[in-house]
Amino acid sequence: MAILKPQSLQMLTLLDRMDDMNLNDIREITDLICGLAYSFDNSVIKDDIHMIIRKQLGSSSPSVKVKGILAGVHAIKYLMAVPLDDVSFDIPNEVSNISISFLSEGAPREAAQLIELISCSTKQFPDLTAFFYDELSNIISNASYINKRFLAWLTDAVTNDLQQNFIVNVIPDSIDGQELSMQYCLNSDSEVDEIIAINIGGLTLEYKDDVNIGILSPLIQLVSTAYFKQCNGNLSNIDALLGCPVVMPKYDIELIEDMEDDKISNILDCLIHCSNWFRELLNAFVIQTDDMDIPTILKRILNIEEIEKNISQILLKTKTVYKPPICVFNINKYTGEQKEKQLIKPQIGKKKTNKKVPNDDTVLPETGKIQTTQHNTIKDKVDILYNMPFRKLNLNLIKLINNDFTTEPNSETELNIDMLKFILKNTNGNIDTILLSKIKKKTFLSKQDDETYDPKKAEHCAQAVSEILPKLMCHLDSVIKYIENNLNGSHNDTGFMYTSEMTAYFMVLEYLYNMLTTYFKWIGFRNQNKALLKTSLRTIAVTKEDPSKLVSLNDLLLSVAKLFQSHEKYCLQLSVGVALMDLMSAIQELSNNIVVVKIVKTMASSFLSQEWKTLDGHLEKGLYFNQAIDKFIRINFMQSELTYLKSLSIQIVSEIQRWKNRNDALESMKCINKSNFAMFYRNLGTTLYETTKRNADRGLTDSEHLEMWQDVATILKHMSEMARTLENRNTLSALFKKSMPVLKLFLSQGMPIIEMRFKTETDEILEILKLLQQSTRFLQSLCCHSRLTKDTALMTKVPQMRQLLETLIYKVKAALAANNCSEAFWMGNLKNKNIRGEIIVTQLNTDSDEMPEDCDEELPDDEDQNNSDEEINTDSRSISDTV
């Protein structure tokens, strides 16, 4: 920063350009400028910054106030770091109403005055007050040094605010006809001198001008942060708050439907504020080392689960249109970066109507069609709590995983399955944004709230995961043992029938796999942190093998892969299978061992052969199902050889000829049916091209090249037979798209070999050309058919395909001429035929009913989007050949 000091005045001009900046950019700019203003005694911009802050805070525009708050908070950051009168100061044991005059003249008093100024200017804007508290908490939490007198004054001030405005010892029996009571009390009579409660119900039901219940959660975060800094991590001075009761309305959830809408909304508001209060208590006390606090913390987790379950049930039972209270403050609405969330409307059941969708709208996902989602997993089909403004739990929650786990559902001293599910779900949400698998390039399309990768924060997070890894594996073993012991008797004619408790175990198993996947896919393991990676892998692997045998990284990865391969039998729900498959893929990406690749491919093949069913016994379907199957297919095709693709294509042709209706599935891959076959088909085409190119670049002999191209021509022939048999638009379109790169590769690398070896390998070459001709003739018929049916999805590819076929014809003719075999080649105009081989009599429009059936619903997008094809003359005419 000292380097920029001479340019302080020029840096000050950045403040004039903040109108087009997002919140993070404004935060960084104000931090830089305040650092230049307050880090040096003789700063030339200090007075200017002080005046700008006051002007912005005095503005009537909330967006300008936001900038003033950020500038003020970062000014406080530097002012509170000045060590004045710290040597002889003792921290007071109790709240003592310290006035601002307690602080010496200079930087600490200026920081305190700024806090009072910001508090006064945001008094009429509760969301801005909460934003100020959150920003100040973050600054204090990350500060390496804070003036002791200033910290004592701040701790005293915020504690007084909490006591005077939100804590009561006497409550009214009712407000506006709504009965109140003290609930969720965990403190015993011996732990407190008098019973006090957090007045959530009273402040929610009875509006006050000077106190807004919405700032309670940010305030307790600031209070706990201040005490944490002041007492070196010890929160014993405020530990009574952890078990303190909460003033809440009384209600019977079974009779909630009979209540008035405004009373229902008030109850929901109270429940949300109460959940956020408990969440902030968890954030504060979860890192305390006192074992006496652990049972109380675990009970608070159960309280949060109960409250949020009640919120969900009330919203499902009632028909009220509910607007949640302001708790998670969307400051971006003032800067114009994003819109506010919409109202939460009631879930009203509607009878499904089967509408016939025109064929023109039912095309491959490559066309950009937006599709609905039917995510039939063990999770709730509608997560109604998704839009609720709950406060985020921090990464410290991961430390609770180090507690012992029990299968007893009602345990309050050890982790039970509901507690573990809550902890894993929220922890995964945190590490997903920290341990990134790749760094996204910032573009104008990037979301404003996209997380920026922080290497230091990521390393800290990875170290935290590594520390709890031994206990995590113990929990994983316990979950697997429970599932294994309780599956007996759960099977009937429709499949497995699961209790709600068994469903919770499946969800925990999925969350455990997800956490390990995020950890091992971390970008930090690619080129560095190898020691941490090996330590983590050894922690997992030593449960099954002798540690002395596990020396190299590849040995560890192979051992871990074999361990999780044995978990395949526990994947009885699709989402669990996807989670395990993602974990195996993450391990495979770290390894260069071919055995690991085979293990992953074998697991994918096994998952493809299963019939996945929902919890109620119905077959899985919808977009999520197809996305999962698409992933399994891609992994199954990974590093495949042409011989495998050839035998598979022969088998598939035989199986689809026995299909009678759209629900029939492949015998070898029960997940693939007529509805999603195009997904398998396009993956087959992509793999054919990639495998052929990989083999062609390997440096084969001429004979090996001919053998390779014969296999390729055979596979293309079988792919044409599949498309002809199904007459499915998505399959036909995929054939067009996937055959073109293969034919181009044949022209560039196959034809030169054919020209050179024609005289010595005549029979083999003629066999290749005959096989290839069966595919090219069908492609020509498909060109005609697309024009006949006016199928725009296919017609867009016709010009490129026709030019490619013409080039192939002339290349074959040239090869024959070069070997004095021109008489073997005859060229002329053939009759136009459709894909059934019928001669097209007229080019008039046909009825839409005659168009190919399209059964592909909600298929995932094709990742192999190739938009680099050159422009083709659309007036080109096709010519078919006979060899």
C-alpha cells in the first residue's frame, strides 16, 4: 500500500466510478482508499474521505448509503487498529455502559464516532442496519489486531442494544388475540439467576418504531464476534444465550388451516426469525471447547430441524400467499444488480392434462428448448424451504462431525441421523463454494454473486476437512452397517419399501459421498498439496489395507477406488448412485492407473443395467434421471476400443428390433428405452469419433489402418440400422451430427491409405467401401426425407451433409482412377427415397402425423456442441454412387 501512497489523490477518483461496480468491487475499492487515508499519519486524502463518508451516509438514496456504510466500515477497520492506551488497560468483566468519552482522543474515538454515525443514519432502514452489522462483524472477525479500549466499548455497546431491545423477563399472555409463551428453553434453574427470553414473538406481532426484529440475527452475530475477540475465543460470558428460551406464539399445526391469513403469516415470521436466531447461536458456539455446551448445541440443531419442518408443513397445508420477512438482506436491490425474490405461493394440486405437443417443438435439447424437471430422488420433490430467508451457517459447523454417532433416533448427547444429515447438508453448501474444481473466467454473463476463488481460504477449508476425515469415515461405516442390517424385510413385488428413517440414512450416505467428491475434486490437489492428498487418502485406505503397502499416490488411489467399489450394492436410490459415481470419477481423475479406470467403467456399466425406482416403487424418469444415465453412459464409453463399440452396436441392433412399445428397454442396459435412446446414440457417435481419432493418431501400420476403418464402417452401418428401425427424430438428427466428423476423418486419413493399398488389399478395401456405402445411402435418403417432412431440425444439417457425401464420392472415384479401375465406378442420379426406402412420388407437404415419432422427453444437453463447421452452398445437389 505504501507504493500507492504518492498516487492517493489519483486513487480517490475511483470513487466517482462506483456507479457501475458491483458490491464486491465497491468493497475492494473502499478498502484500498480507506487504507491509503487512515494507514498513514500524513495522508492527504484523510479529510476528503471523512467528508465523503458523512455525505454518503446523509444521503436519502439507499444505494448511496450502502457505499457510505462500506466506506465507513473500512475506515473503522484501519482506525481501530491503532494501539493507543492499550498497555495498562484491563478488560471489564461485566457490561458497564461505557461511554464514548472512555476512549482517548484519536483513531479509536474516531472509529466509535463513525459507528454511531452509521447507526443513526440507517435507523430508518432495518435492512441497511443489518448490512452494517454483518460487514462490521466480518471486519472484526478477520482483524489481526484491535485496540483494546475500542473493543471493550464496542462489546459493551452492542451487548446493551441486545439486552435493552430484545431480551425480556416478563411477557404478555397474548397480543392481538395470539397467545404467547416461552419455548425452547434449555437452561436449568441452576444455570441462570432469573428467567429471561428472546422476545421474537412480541416484536413480530407488535410493531415498534425504534426496534425491528429483523436485525436480531445480525446483532447476535456482532455480539458473539466482539466477545470472541475480546476474550480470546471464550464465550462463557454469554453462554446463557445458547439455552435461553424464545417468546413464540402458541399454535396447533393440525388446526392451522382454520386460522386467518394474517395470523398464519405472523406465525411463519416468528418461526423464521427463531430459526435464524438458533442458526447464529450455532455459528457462535460450535467452536467452543467446553464439552458442557455440546448437548445444548445438538439440541439446538434438533430445534432448527423441527422449526423448519413446521414451516414447510404450514406452507403446504395453507393456501395463503406468503411474503417472508426481511432476514437475509438483499442489498443488491439498491445497486440494481438483481431483483427481489417473488412471493411464495401456495402449492395447489392440479390435474395433469395430456396435451399433444406439435412435433416441431419436440426436438433434441441441442436446439435450446427449455425443458421441465422431474427430479425423482430421495429428496423432497418440492423443496419449499428453498426461498426462505434463512441465515447461512458457517464452515465451523464441520467441527461437529468429530462427535460420536449413534443409530438411536432420540439421542441428544451424540449425533443421531437427523443431526448428521443437517450438519452434512449445510457443510456441503459451504465447501462447494470454497473448494472449487475449476476457476471460472469472469465474463459479462457471470452472476454477480458468483464466488471468487480464494486460495488461502480454500487451503484452510481443505485442512478442516482433512481433520474430520477419520471421524467422517467412521460415520460412513456406521451408516452402511445400518443400511445393510435393515434391508431385510424391506423388499416386495414393486421393489424396496423404505421407512422415513431408512430414507434419512440414504440421504446421509449421499451427502457423505458429495463431501468427499468436492474435497477430492478441489483444484488445489492438481499441482500442489500432494502431502495433504496422500494423508487424506491414507486415512481412508488404511481401514481396509496394511499401511506399509500403500506408498505411492497411485497405490493409495487404487486402494480407495477398490474400497468405494464395494459400496455399489448400497446404491439403491439413483441420487446415491450418482453421488458415488461422481466420487469414483474424482478419484479416477487424480490417478493414471488403468485399473482405476476399469473399476469406474465397471461401476457405470452396472448402474446402467439397473432398474432405478423411486421411493414409492415407480420407475425413475424425467430430466434428472436422463442426466444421470447420460453421465453413466459417458463414463462407460470412456477410453473404449473399436472392438467393444462394434460388438455393442451389433447387440443393440438386435435388441431394438424386438421393441414393441416406448417403455421397452435394452436387455443389456435396462435404463435405456425408446424415450431416451437418442441420448445413448449420440454418446455412441461421439465415442466412435474420439476412439477413431485416437487410434489414427497412434501411428498404425497400413494394414492396421484398414482394419480400423473396416470396424468404423461396420459401426456406422449398425448406427444407420438403429436410426432406420426407430425412425426417431432425435436419433436421426444425432446420426447427421455424429457421422459428419467420422466421415471427415475418413476423407483426411482413410482415403490416402486406400489409394496406396488398393492394389495389394483390394478385397479388404472394397469391403470397407461397400460397408460405408450402406451408411452414406441412408444419409442421402435422410436428406430427402427431411425436405419432404419439412423437418427444420434435420434440414439445417442437409447442406453440410450433401457436400460431404459428394466429396466422398469424388475421392473414391479418384482412388479408383489412380489404380486403373475407373470402370468399376458408375455415377448417376438415383431416385429420391425416404428413410423407409420408398420412392418419393411428390415433394408436397405431408401430414404431421407421418413425421418420425419423437419420444425423447427431457433429455440432457449434448456437451459435444460443434458449431465450427464451414459454410456450405445450400443449392448443392447430391449424387449417389454405385461401386
